[in-house]
Amino acid sequence: MISLTSPVETWAHRVPAGVKLAALSVTTVGLLALQSPGALALALAGVVGLTLTGGPSFARAAVHALKILLPFLLLIAVWHGVTGQIEAGMTVALRLLAALALANFVTMTTRLSDMVAVAAVLLAPLRRLGLSTRALELSVALVVRFTPSIARKGGLLAEAWRARSARRTGWQIIMPLAATALDDADHVAEALRARGGLETTEPTD
Amino acid sequence: MERNLALIALFAALIAALGLIPKFTLAFGVPITAQSMGVMLCGTVLGARRGALAVLLFLALVALGLPLLAGGRGGLGAFATPSVGFLIGFPVAAFVTGLIVERWRAGLASVAAVASLVGGVVVLYAFGVVGMSLMLDKSIPQAALLVTAFIPGDVIKAILAGLITAGLAKSRPSSVLSRG
Amino acid sequence: MAKDRKAALRTVGILFQNPDHQIIFPTVEEEISFGLVQLGRKRDAAAQETREILELFGKSHWAGAATHALSQGQKQLVCLMAILAMRPAVIVLDEPYSGLDIPTRLQLMRVVDEVEASIIQVTHDPDSVRHFERVIWVDRGRIREDGQAADVLSQFEHQMHNWGEQDDLSDLSG
């Protein structure tokens, strides 16, 4: 399963994940506090500059991730254009863009394994509540292992549907898909027990 | 214990897989994504606690940088959009849905449908609307107005979730943990 | 595009390799009547035709049976019935007998032979097509031989044995 980390190596890839996440948190709070479009435009310019340090293909991928905001930006443009509150509209739009671009920058420059390590550190206090880090690592591995196979079966069922119907795939295929998830879970549980239960060290993948 | 972990992980994978399959059609030919139905099913099939954990695991993986949201989206940026309220509401929705199915011992199809409605629509949209109002700097009624178009589709999803859950209980009776 | 697909569905039926990836509905009668309803039949007419095809195969008692409780061979038969109910002119079978034990395979083969539609079968197994009218051997995307079953299959088996002596199992497809 491919993660969203950029294959292009940047200076930011070498910064520890914890540092980036802390900086992101602080900066995002700061963004929420800013009220004027001018200040936010500067902040956005800063994030853009940051993104450009990754090089052209990195920046292109970053822009692609911003496309998800387009319907909202359109909505803001129309809403605030009609009500005449241009300044307020710009504030919202710029803040959204800056926050998203910055968060995305951290995702693109941090490897999955480093993120998991930070998560493990953050969740360490929860060990008292009975949550072992091994259970978490195993869960992550299981999700990564099974998502493609369930998706593949979904695709095959959709094909089987379309082999008998001219219409778009129906909701009915979700039931055999969920049944598969239940069956796979039983098999995994059996495999775990056969290896001595949850006290084992390695994930099943 | 192993069974709980396996079920939680597999249902998190199910939510992710539902985001990878192209849009489904509802009763009247309206295309939808099925991911929120996955959230409802976590509650109706696994119950409140396990269902919520499955959804939390899914969200954790999205935050860590996996493109598991419908459309191949993910990463921390997914929590920086106006829809963030819905994401935060997902595990709560699963919990509420599961709670209703666990406590209300009537016919499973109807209970699951109502539970999905209360959890997957009412509670979820409450979180979603609040989140949207904060991110877009709008009042609650204004934000609510923006999402009304999606409500009918999600109501139908809730009813379908009820049917699917009842079907699963028939074919895999020991696996529907919400009715242990 | 939708119009072409509708016409295609009336003419060609496809039986996939793995019935677990093909069966969508929880009961046998729902699975069989699905295609009929999609072709435009009303519920009652579809139910009637479903009963008829179950009777034709002597499986009327399967109507309300749970699909997931059936054996692999039984599931394949349900898939086949579901396609036959739609009365296609041509049926494409994609490795339909893989994973089935010999008695089940022979039983299903007998069923397939008696079907009225033209059959196109995709397979690795020469025995399952030895009695077919025409065999086309496709190798690496190209047609290598096309003709009578006896001729093509003997050449095919000869080549397969040659390759079996070699060791291309170690080559990765990447």
C-alpha cells in the first residue's frame, strides 16, 4: 500500500517527525488566531515558499493535494461575493489553504514508519489502560495487509454484478464484502492463537 | 482478545476498501461513496466499543499518511479541511450506533437502521456541521444549510446498513457481536 | 454505451473462476433471479423462471438455501444456473473447474456439455476441452495454434512437457 510520503527526498525528510508535528500544531493554532487577510496571505506565501524548497515535482504533487478544497473555495467565493463580504471570504479561504498546505507538507515529508514511531510514543501512557504497542503495530499491519485484498474482492464482485446488469454496481455487494471481512477476521484470530496469542513479537505480515 | 483485534483491524480495512471501490448507486440511481456505510456497519456489527475502535484505527492510519479516504485522500491534510467535523464524528457515530443496537433488543434490521440513522446521520452531521461552521466561519444554521443536500442519501444508506446487518446476522450469526 | 451493454448481456454470459467472487446474494433464488430482474422481468416472472431452472437441474429444494453454506462445486452450479437463466447465446467460462475435486468437475462438465448455448472456455487443463469443436492456443498474448482439438492439444501438451523440464519458475514476472 503506497503512502502519501513523497518519493522526492527533501531536507524536510531528515527532520524528525516529532519536531515537524510539534511545529505544525503550533503554526496551525497560530493560523487560527490570525484574522486579517494580509497576515494570512503572508502565512500562505511562507508555506508556498516552504513547499517550493522541495523542487518542481514535489511542488506539483503538493498542489494536486490542494484540489480537494476547490468546491469549498468556490462556495466561499460565491457566498462572500454575493453578500459583499470579500475580506471575510478571503480570510477563510487563505486560512484553509495555508493550514491544508502545511499539514500536507508534513505528510509528504515524513515516512510512515517515523509517524508510527511518534504515534507509539504518544500512546505509551495508554499502556496502563491495557493497550500494548504490539497490539497497535499488529493492527496497523493487518489493515495494510487486508485493505487491498478486500478492495480486490469488491472489484471482482462489482464485475460479477456488471456481467449480469447494465446498471451501475448496486449496494448489495457490500454484504458479501462485509462477510469476507468477518471470515478473514476469524482466520487471522486463529493464526494469531496458533502462534501463541497476542504476546508474540512479529506481525502476521 | 485475538478475535477482537482481528475484527477491529479487518473492519478498519473494510472502511478503507469501501473508499477504493468506485461509486455505488442507491435506490434512485444516485451515485454515492460507501465509506460512511462502513462506519455504520462497524457499529451495527461490532457493537459500540469495538466499532468505535475500528473507526479510530482507520482514522489513525489516515492521519499517519495512508490514502484511505474515498478518492485516495489522506494524511494530516485530511484533518485540515472543512469536512474535518465529519471525520471526528465518525468514531462517535459508530459508538452511538453500536450502543443502540446493543441495548435495543427488537428486530435487527429495523434496530440497525434506526441506530445507523441516529448515529450515522444525526450524531455524525452534528459533528460535521459544527466542524464546517468553525472552518468556514459561518453560523451553525448556515453550515447546516450547506450539507442538507447530502442528508437524503445518507438516510438511505442507514436503511441499507440495517438490511446488510440483518443479512450478515443470518449468514454469520456468531460474528455479529453487537447482539452477542 | 448502456444500450450496447444491455445487448451484450442478453447475448453473452460469463462464468468466472471463483464462485466466492461471483455470488452476491444470500440465497440461491435471489442469486438466480437477479440477472432476470436486471434484464427487465417483473418480480413474479423472474421468480417463476428461477423455479423452472432449479427444477430443470433437479435442485428445487435449493431455492431458499444459503449460498455461503454450499460447497465450491455447488456454488459454481448456482453461478452457472444464474447465467443460464438469462438464456445467453454464448457462455464464456473462465477456468470454471479449478479447485474442484474430480467427481464435482466431471458432474459440472456434464452439465456444461448439455447446455444449449455456444461455449467458450478459457482453461489450462487440456482434458476439459478435448471434446470441444475448436481449440485456440494463446501464448503470451498471441494465437499460436487454432484448429481441431486433437491436433492443437497434442502440440500444446508436447510444449508443456518441454517447458516442464526447464526452470523458468525462478523468473519473476516483474
